[in-house]
Amino acid sequence: MRTLGELAALPVGHVAERFGADGVVVHRLARGLDPRPLAPRAPRTDLSCVYEFDPPADTGDRVVFAAKALAEELHAGLGARGLTCVRLAVELTWEDGRVLTRLWRHDGALSALAVAERVRWQLSGVRDAVRGGARPASEPDPEPGQGADAGPGLGPEPELDSGAPGGVRGLRLVPDALVPDSGEQQALWGQASVSGKVGRAAARVQAMLGHHAVVRPVLAGGRGPAERVVRVPLGDLTPEAASDGPWPGRVPAPVPAVVYPRPARVSVTDADGAPVTVSGRCVVSAPPAWLRVRGGDARRVTAWTGPWPMEEYWWDPGRAHRRARFQALTADGHACLLLLEDGHWHLEAAYE
């Protein structure tokens, strides 16, 4: 066989017997096909719930009451499939055709009461949203819920009369992120848990200031100590920890106790006062002997280890960088993590 046409003319079964799976892939490419056949799947089932108001609702109490009943219907449908919703889209359709949409996130199941609360918070910003009048009907509602002034319960309902385009014609709840329902451990004797109260307060702040206004630290994968902690908005799903993955160049345990937001510039010199450097083959020019923080006295280095080199984003000229990290112990008992990049030393973190 000297041409692709001769290869394509062979029966696929003979190619598989002779060359295995790789031969089948090459045979498909020679025939002008994709490396593997398409695997069609059934379209996703629409699990959303819709409520139509007739006549259109001109007060918030009708909308919130319908939202609670609609949320119970939504949860019943999801529970029958063993699913729970951690991100919910609330769509409000007005009498003039305007659609205001907002995504609400939660790290656990959104109860019917919680959905009703979020619908109320969304309605609290309706007057400012509809008075703008510049967005098309299909554009989602902006992030912050402006003008919300009720307490953590359902509280007084917002009025839709002032500035609203007629009233709410339809309410739609769309489960945007579904996960298997693994259940939830309730508190003993039925008392409310502190985490539930904190979650409600945080969701209230997010409704006023935006979803990214309340975040929590989560351990993740990375090489530097600052990269191993990411800030996730409260209510979002926790990303899968990648700390066990291969991270060449990561500094071994223990993790530094203090990570500086902006690493301070320092100088690291050898016994003769010459700057310590690291070659492209990760060879240290001389043992570090002195550490001097800008504006401070020189500290004698009594012990050190490293370097831990790394080269990241080498394929992107704008983000490419080469770094080397050292652990050092000074005579006054301070242990620190040093970073060398572009010939400059930085004090990145400290140990305790």
C-alpha cells in the first residue's frame, strides 16, 4: 500500500485484525471520517417549572406565594430522579414581554422557602431595573439586587406598581446545575444550625452587593503557596481539590503560615557578598549566606534548601515565566520561603 486510497479500500475488519485500534483510527482518517463515530445521546429533559398569572400579578405577594408552590413542584420532580439543584435560574416575564433573569447559587438544596426568598430579593430590584428601560427583553437582570430592604424572613413584599410595565405575567424556575442528591444531616432536636443562619445572611448580602461579594477560601492545586488557596463565592460548588495531582516544582510540606499579598523585594548574597543566582540547569552559584530585606539589616542564613524550579506558560509569551523557590532559616530563628524570578529575589512567605 502506497496511497491512502489503497488503505481506505481495505475492509475495516482486516485492518483491525492486523493493526488494532490505532489501525482503525488511521483507516477512518483515510476514508475522510472522524477518528471515532459520533455517539448521539437523548436530549436533556426539561425540568423547569412555569407558572402563568391570569390576570398579571401587580403585587409581590402573589409572585412570592406562587414561587414557593412552584419550588415545591420543582423539588418533587428532581427528588423523583434522585437529583438536587445547586444553581437556579429565576425568570420573570412582564406583561410587556420584558424578561428579567437571575442565577441564584447555593451549595446545598434550595428549599421552597429559600427559593421564595430569592424571588422576593429579585423583585426588590425590579423598579430600578425596569425604570432603566435600555436593556432588551432577553437580557438578564444585573447582578446586584438593589433596593432590597427586608429581613432574613419573607418579610414585607415589594410593590410592583411603581414604574413596573403592567405586572408579572409568568414565573419560570429553571434548574441550571444538577447534582446527585446525597441527603443532608439535620441538627438534633430540630434546632436551626448556625451554618444555615450564616448562609441566609450571606445570601442576603450577595443579593445586595453581588454574588462575588461573599467568598470563602478553598484549598486547590498549585505550585506556589498563594496558588493553593482560591476564593470561591459562597454558595458555589467547591472545586475538586487538585492537591494530589502532579505539581513539579511544588515546595514540600509544611505549608507556610503567612503568605504575603505582595512579596517583598530582598537581596540574597553569598559569603563574599555576590548575588546568588540559579543557572538554566538549576545549579546554584553559591550557598546563600546573607538575607537582607529592603530597609532592614542583613540576616545571616544558617540553613537553606532548594531550589525548586518551575517553568510555566512557556507556550504563551505574555505569561511565560521561570521561577525557583528556596527555604531558608536565619540566625534570628525566622524561616522563610524565597522566590527568585528574572534575577530578583522576593520574600514570598514565612513559616512559624
